[in-house]
Amino acid sequence: MASPYTLYVFHISYFSGKMQAYLRYKEIAHETIEPKWGGDLLNTIYPNTGLMKVPVVKTPAGEWLADSTPMIDWFEAKHPQGAVIPSDPLQVFFSRLLEDYADEWLWRPALHYRWSYATDAHAASRRFAETFMSTQPMPKAMTAATLRERQHRIYVAGDGVTEDTWAHVESVYLNTLDRLQAIFEKQPFLLGGKPSLADFGFFASMFRHFSLDPTPSLIMQERAPAVFEWVARLWNSRHSTNTGAWAEAGTLPSGWTPILRDIGEAYLPYLHANAVAWREGRKTFDFEVQGVQYKKLPVVQYRVWCRERLQEHLAAVPEASPAAVENILRDAGALEPLMRDGHIASNLHTADAPPLCRPRKVALGDKLSRYLIGTHWHAPKATLQAGQKKSS
């Protein structure tokens, strides 16, 4: 047999938990490694992926993969047994929509709870200092304190969380718990009796952040115990022993309706506003949602690409199903914001094919820079392209 895949993770990482649960469910043989900041992350992962980030995968053939959503698509093609993407066109599209929403819209509350609350921030930063960043020359307490300041500055204050938006950010988590609790009181997984792509999307934040960080974990245990149970159930699930089935083809569980309305009311308008700001060459933008004004949100090129992919998935729905898909989107108020202003190019993957990464030579100066500052979560990969405007 070929040697197993190597999965590099950080054990309290948002997307690391998602990939671990997926590979466990699929029963794909793999070795799990938690790299050190100044070790494998800098010297192995960065030259092969261009990222100081995990999760990433090294294949038995020596290829390197990054980005959880394209990685799952890649693994589904290579290992079709125990598929997590339905065959029904309607369910395919909405599973992808929910996964994208869960990946990206729950990011802000997940990072807020971890770095805004002292107990959570101290626990996470100490975990960083003792493991992932244990090769840093500073005393562990100083490393943890420096990390807390950095994470709060970038992921909380730098992502629009203020006194004015604090309650709204937390409402995204609380409302999501309520939506999921109503579903998991009736069925074991989002689409029925076995996990789908949508489950793994929600698992990213619900496992390694919300169910483990002290403040949101207590909220989950008290407010949504069925969600807490689902986290453990998905982690323990294996396709070879799961005998459940998805909902009837051409249908969605009724419990998805409130989530789809959240997507139409908040997430898709955000993706549109972010894409317009990217097209205009801005670095930040203001955005009003559900009566709350966010100021100077960072423009995220990756989320322009997310919007492109959703539009592509909608266009790819087979001829027999578009009307049914569009009717559900329209009823949720999601069709218009998804298609508003048509296609806006992200220029994110013009020279590569995710999840495959292109190894590169790394100069000493570049390596030193990455050691000191890492790679920023929303730094643009492409410079301004034709059709984009320059703006301060």
C-alpha cells in the first residue's frame, strides 16, 4: 500500500478540526502532525504551500494540498466511498451553500469569543505558547501575552468587533445554536441520517472553538445540548458503520429554512459588499446588516472567490433542477443578493488549481519575515487586475 497522507494541524484550529473529522469519517489512512512555528511550519509547509497556516495535506505522491473546501472535493474524487456530497442536484447546491456560510460567517463570532473574553484568551494563548509556538525564544508567558494582543488586534478589533457590534456578533452564534438545536432534536445530522458536506462546514467552528473554548462551550451546553451531542457524534462517526440515509432526493429538511433566511439576510449581502469593495480596490468597507453598522471591515479576496464559486455552483445545477433551487433561494431572500451585480472576479486562482499548491524556493529574508509575522489571513494573493479601480 502507498504510505498514508500526512495531515498537518493545530489542535485548536478552526479548519484543522474540520479536516480531521472528514478524514476520520471517510476512514482515509493518514498521519496527523502538529508542526512547530519555527520548525515544520516555516521550513516545510511554507515552501511547499506558500502559507504559514494549517491544515494542509501532503499526499503519498508528494503533492501538497491546502484549503479545506477544495481539499474535500479532491478527496471525494479520489476516495468516493462514503461520499459526503449528495448526488441529488438540489441537495448538492444547498449543502455547498451551507458549508460556505458556516466556514466564513461563523468565523467572526468564533474568533471573537476566543480573543475577547479573558478566560478564553488566556487559555488559548497559553496553549499556543506551550505547543505550536514553543520554539519561540521568549518566556512562555511573554509569548502568550504577545499572541493575545496580536490575535485581538487582527481578528477582533481588525474584523469589525466593537461595542456597537458586539451583541450582533454574538447573536450570529446564539441564533445558529437555536437553528441547529431544532434540527438535531429530530435527526442526527443536518441532511438526515448521515453526515454531509454541510455538517463538516458547521463542525469547523462548533468543534474546535465553540464547544471547547470556555465561554461559548458553556453557552452551547446550556442552550443547545443537542448541538453539543452532535459535535461528539460527528467526531465519532465512520462511514463504514453508518447505516443512515439523507433526506428524500429533491427535498431539504424543514429545519434548514431559518438558516437559509440568515444566509439571504446577512451572509450573501456581506459577500456582495465585500466583492464590490474588492473590485473598487478598497482595503476596507462599511456594511450594515440587521440594523447594525460595521465599519472598516477588511476586504477579503478569498471571500470574493467564495461568491464566485457559489454562482458557479448555481449555474452548474442540471437543467431539470434550476427552478426548484432558485425558488428555495428566492423564498429565503437569497437569490437576489447572490446574483446582485453579476460576476465579480476575485483573480484569486488565475495561476493555480486549488487545492494543489505550487512549491517555491524561499529566500532567507522571506523566511525571516514569515517567522516574525506569519502570513496574514486576508492578505490578497493577486494585485489589482484589469477592471479593478485603485482606491485609498
